[in-house]
Amino acid sequence: MFGNRRVPPHVVFLLSLLLAAVCLFIAFRYGQVSHWLPTALWGGLGLWFAVDAARSYGWAQQRKRDQASKAAQDAGQPKR
């Protein structure tokens, strides 16, 4: 649909973290008034976004390691 372009991992991390915080805040507010079904649903959604944020953070770190490794390999090879 959008071709081969992807959203950068740092953008996914920030948006997922923001959505996780919002969902968990809503779950907390529902929990304060003892509405357990919305609390569970919003809490599950907040957990989903928190896991997504952790995964995207891992992608960003792996990308940095790959770029550093490639730069080290390129520096060790003679230029033609």
C-alpha cells in the first residue's frame, strides 16, 4: 500500500509509549471506580502498546549495532 517505506523505529517507540501511558491512565481511572471490564480491556491495550514500544526500542538498538559493525568493516577494507 505504501511501497517499501517503513515508519522509523524511534517514531514507533515514542507513539507506542505515549499510547501505552494514555491507555494505562484510562485503565487506572476505571479501576478507581471499580469498573473491572473496562479496566481489564484498557489495561490489556496499554500492555500491548508497552510491549510494542519495547520491541521497537530493540529494533533501534539492533539497527545501531548493525551500522557500527558495517562501518567497522568498511574502515578495515582498502578503498578501490
